[in-house]
Amino acid sequence: MSKTQRLIELMMTVNAKNSDGLTKRVIQPIGLYSCSGFWYCPAYCFKRKTFRLFRADRIHHAERTIDEQKKRHTLSICY
């Protein structure tokens, strides 16, 4: 097995609550984890063009996105 392993590419559109109200983001989730009683979804955000941490209880709606116009962000893990 090589030292670099590619993750499955999945894009989602989420409606999430923030301090300004609801916002719509296209994200590429990395995972889901729990910490201090809250669930979090680390993901690449195509709007901000960087990685962001989304609190799962603030996501009001999520659906799988099939958008060939968006370039998927490739995440590689080296170990």
C-alpha cells in the first residue's frame, strides 16, 4: 500500500445557522465526531476555499450535491 491514500470524494449542500442567520454552503465533509456534548463535521468549504468546522446541530438541511462545475478538493493523508 502506498504512503498516500485518497479519501472518497463527496460533496454536500448544507443550510447552516450562523450569527447572521442561515447560510447555504457547498462542502466536502471529512468526517463526523463528538466533543464536549456536541457533534462536529470538519469539511472543505467551497465558498471560503478552506477547511471549516461545522457544528452538526446547526445544520438544518443537507443533501448530496452532484455539481460537475465545482472542482473537488482532493485531500491526501500521508502516514
